[in-house]
Amino acid sequence: MKKAILTIAIVLGSICLYAQPIPPPSGNGLNGNQPGGGAPIDGGLSILLAMGAAYGASKLYKVKEEE
């Protein structure tokens, strides 16, 4: 009985719950059909790359120091 109720709840939940629709094009994309208008990712990507390089350099320094 519990299995049947759980199955029904999952089926009804998956039917009733939908993701948000794609927003209409804003005209800022290449062809005007890009959702979100092509948000820039340069700032976060640069910080992520710099932090990765610093982490790698610190690991390399620790390995060289142990030898």
C-alpha cells in the first residue's frame, strides 16, 4: 500500500511540477534569440583561473620544499 501511494505521489508530482519557461529573446544575442542576452562570464572566470594558478603554485612549492 505504501508503495502504491508513493508511486502515485511521484507520478502526480512529476506531472504537476514544471520548470520555468525560457524567457523571450532580448535582442542582445548574436541573432536576437539568445535567452538572457548573453551575460558576460569574464570577471568570474578570470578570478577562478587566478585562484587555480595560485593553488597549483602553492602545491608545487610544497612538493619542492619537501625534496
